[in-house]
Amino acid sequence: WNVKPAHADPNYSEDIVEEIRGFLLDDEWKFDFDEEQGAFRFGVNINGKMKHVNYFVPVREDSYTVYAMPAVSADSEDPAVMAEMCDFICRANYGLRCGNFEMDMRDGEIRYKVYVDCEGSFLPPRDVVRNSIIVPAMMFERYAPGMLDVLFKGEKAADAVEKCEM
């Protein structure tokens, strides 16, 4: 997986790790945990043409972030597609309550991010952990058809998002 090392932190909360691990085990997810990076890695199959999303979940001392990334990305060599995907992401993000889509302008990587603040000895309850992991998959199920239409069919972002939100 093309995960940028700046997201990993060797100083992480074991308590937060155990909360996330507990959810993943109870819900029967297959996952790996990298103790050096303090990060979980796993994937999930989703409905629709996108089929699969990979997850990277770095844990820090007082937070964790869920990144969900599909296998497709925008063609960074095609300025028109990159611009249209930026427009799509801005339109899709408007009004989202839990997380947001992002795109790396250097390589076209698309991902969904959920940040969970655990500052002040707050341990996230199981439903918070569950939602932080499930929501990215749900957002890709909802918006993937539009993303794929923008990336591969030349559809305009406004039309693609409108179809996804009907």
C-alpha cells in the first residue's frame, strides 16, 4: 500500500489500540497491526464496481485516524481529470458530518478520512470505533459510482455527485 510514513507514529496509545483491536476482533475483521508504526492495516469488500477498499489506521497518543483508499486514483498526468475530481470531492464533502474525501494532488490518490480525538484520557466507546471504520466504506459505496464516472467516462462532477445523492 502506498502509505505515506508521516502518518505513522511510534509513540501511540496502547489503550486506543486495544479499543480498535477489540472492535475488529469482535466483528471478525482480518487485520494486521504494525507495532513499529502503531498502525492497523486491513481491507473490506464493498458493494458496487469499486469492490474493495484498503484501510490504514495510525494510532497516536491522543487520537487515531482512519484512512480508506480504493485501488483507483485520478490520473495525475491529466489536468482536466484532476480538476474534475477536485470539483467532485468538494461537492461530495459539502454537508458530510463524519469525515471527508481527500485527493493527493501529487499522485491522484483518493481516500476517505475520519479523525477521532481521544485527548484527555478519552477512550472511544465501541460505537465510535465502529462508526469511524464503517463510515468510510459506506461513503465509497455511495460515491464510488460517481467517482468512476468522472475518472473513466468524462462525466462532470456536478452531475456525478447529484446522481450519488439521489
